[in-house]
Amino acid sequence: MRYLNSKEVANILGINISTLKRWTENGTLECKKTVGGHRKFTMQHIRNYYKKNRQSGKNLGAVLDTVEHKEIYNFIKKDEYDNLAHRLAKTSISSDDLSVNTIIRSAYMSGYNVSDIFDKIIDPASDIVEKQLQKKSISHVEEYISRKLITRGVESLSQDKPNGSFNGKSALCINFEDDLPDLGIAMSEVVLRDYGYNVFNTGSHAELGSLKSILKKERIDLVIFYLCDRQCCRATALNNLKKTGNQISEIIMIAQNTGLQIIFGGEGLKHLKKIPKDIVKSFKSYNELSSLV
């Protein structure tokens, strides 16, 4: 878990250290204290503050020391999701890691619902990048860079989770693709942690045949399989679907006998012909996932 110190948080909130100290003492801003009395903060502490004080602060979520970053902050204040999505697509393609993280982390710390961040900003940005790839306006390498940077930004939201109170349940997140950025499953993990799940994320490198042991060992209550249908993922994933489909059928049989909940995410579910869609639940948006968990 990454902690922020008092100076970093004061800069983000646009206040001085004395004010920061007073706010932590009167309960305006949460923090953790070391045995020596030093204050430590997480992104969640700042997010909770902004949720209660939406109009407060000057430099939300990052060191907004450029005109572009100040413009991003204005988009966030005005809930301009479309502008944020286009800016995220543009900055991720150009490998502007700082701006990508500014958009994602600032939206999060401003109190945006995580499902809305994913449905209204990140997925639309990914669609914009996909369309540019289809038009050959960008290369596959640029698309991959974009997806990788956005994935890293999303994964940073899981640094200090579970977000809410632990609900006593554990979840396992699995991506189908092999050797690709795991954006869909990374967003699924953040949503689950936001609802208090303890989450294990295999990414896209797990052999499904080995899942039976971890389901038992970690007492998994929920499994999310994610299958993207964007061009960047489709070529690799479709080559392995027959094997994957058979293995998932075995997992579904286990679920029917043990009460394990299985949820499928992503547009790629349509390629899994053998999956009994009347038994398993599925989602295409992260607000839909929220309603399922």
C-alpha cells in the first residue's frame, strides 16, 4: 500500500500544513498515525474528503501544474465525461503517463462512482482508440501502449483497498486473453474491492485447470471471467476458446455443486457457445456488475 505524507496531501488539497493538522484533529480529513505520531494518508482518505466537500480544493488528484491538467480538473468539476474520455484516449496514445493518471486518479478522488469512471470515461476512451486502430490512424503498438497505460492507472486504484468495510467474502478475477493488458479484469477488481471483497486477480496468465485448488484453499465465493471483444484481444483469445470453454464448463459444474457464484464480463461472452447463459450471470457495463454484487 502506498501512503502519502502530509506535504503531498497539503499540496493536493491546496492547504497549508497547519490547516491539514487541524483537519485531521477535528475529523474533517481522515488519516492513519504511526506510533511516532506521523500522519499517513491514502487515496481513499482524500476521496472521502472530496465526497463530503465536492467543491473544495485547488489541485485535485495530482500536481496540476500545467494548463492541460487544470483543464482536466475543470472537466471533472463539470462532469464532462465525453471530454475526459477523449482526453484520456489522446494522452494514452501519446504515452503521456502523467496525464493518464491525472484523469483516472483525480476522477476517483473527486468522489466519482468507480463504475461511472469505467463506463463513462475509460470504456469510451478505449472505444475511441479502437476506432482509430480500425481506421489505421494509429498502429497496433500505439493501441497496446494506450491500453497498458490506462490499465496501470486503473490498477493504482486498488492500492489501498478493500475500499469499504470487508464483507467477509473472497473473489477471483480471471482474464481470458494471453499476454495482454488486463484492463477489463482490472476494472472488475476495483469494483469488487469497492464493495468490500477480498480479491485475487490472476490476470491473463492462469491455467484454468489449476483453479480448483485455489477455489477450495482460498474459500472463493465469487469468480469473474472477463472476455474482451476488441480487436487487440480477439486474435489471441479466439484461438484458445475451445480449450477455455471446456475448462469453464468444469468450473460451472463445481459452482452448481458448491454455491460458488460465477459472473461473466465483456462482449466476448458471445463467442463461448457451450456456456449455459441461463445459469451464469453476465455484465457488459460496470454499473451492471455493481448491481450483481
